[in-house]
Amino acid sequence: MRYEICLESADGVAAAAEAGADRVELCAALLEGGITPSIGMVEQAVAAAAGRIKVHVIIRPRGGDFVYGPAEAAAMLRDIEAVKAAGVDGVVIGALTPDADIDTELCGRLVEAARPLSVTFHRAFDVTRDPEAAFEDVVGLGVDRLLTSGAAPSALEGSDLIAHLVEKAAGRIVILPAGGINERTAARVVQQTGVEELHFTASEALPSPSRFTRPGIHMGGALYPPESVRAVTSAARIQRVIAAIG
């Protein structure tokens, strides 16, 4: 079994390596589902990994939908160039057409730009209108793995589709379950799907080190996440998830 940890910081990369994970997906703004982190953070993550763990970086210019215009496509291609130069091991990409099909033209360009790095197609797959057709399009791109919750809110809820995709893949692509995987659900997802890799966050809320917080001021959107706590990748929690699978 291989474990990929989704995280936002270089410290998280170190924690994932310490806990025995195989790979990380480095993102910014996980509250939005993850967008491309700064090149400074990417460089620090690669340094923290120190060859102990693979670092993959999401290439997603913004939150929201996965339909991208020419300027956004150009930004994604430039970001791939930048993270390759920073020494990452892989990228995580995805784009859709306005009709919710895989944008094979743009994705093909992203894959070509990324090689010889490893490439994962992300959970844009889960909002396609026809997962069966979308799956074959993803396989046709020649990517290494597909990150998916099985077109459901969580991997456990989408386990039937994930199991079907594992069978349909027939070794052509790795199916990487994601969404709601934790100490309570990990073993069930593995048992019900037959996958050989898992993707999860394993974060815990810790108090901010700031000694002063001004009440009523929020930097986020309508959800107003508190600035007095922060989500930190936990080596102990990663180990608990791994132990739960046995």
C-alpha cells in the first residue's frame, strides 16, 4: 500500500516523511480544494523532502470550476515549467470543457509539458457528466494515476465506482481514492475497492502561535475560517491511518 498526503506546508512534508508516507500532494488553499502553491513554498517542500519522499504539486490556477481560458492555460503551463525547475517529482492536473467532459486538448498540453515527471489527473474527474467516458479520456492522456472519490462526496460513498474503475483500469492507470479517508474509513475503502494507494490529509487543528487576535476580522470568504487556529499535517495521525489498514 502506498500513501499520499495532501498538505499545504514544508513542515507538513517533513511530518509525512517521518510518518512513513510515500508521496505528498502540495497545495495552497485546501479550503478551496487546493490551488497551485507559491514557488517559494514548492522550493521549501522539495528541501524538506530531502529525497525521502516524493513531492507532487497541484497545477490549478484558482478555485471554482475546471473550465479554463487561454490566460489560465498559459499560467498552468508556466507553473509546470517553474515547479519542474524547482525539482518536484510530479504534478497534478485536470481541466474540463463547458459540457463537463475532459478537456483532452488542454490536458494533453499539460501532460506533455510535465513529462518526464509523474502526472496525476485530479478530482475534476468527479464532476464530469459521464464518468465512464471521462475515464477512458483520462487513460488516453497517458497519465500515471487518477485521483477520485468515485464521483461521490467521499471515497467510501463512491467505493462502488472506484472498485469498477480499478477493474476497468486493468493495470493501465493507478486509481487513487480520495475524500473523507481517515482512521475510521481507510480500511473499509481498501477492502471495498481493492486499491493499492490512498490519498488523505491527516491534519489536526492547532492553536495559532500568535499572542494577539483581533476579534471580528476575517481574511476568508463567507465561511470565515478562524485565524486563531490552523490546520497542521500530523505525523501521528498519518501513522494512525496506516495502522488502521494493517
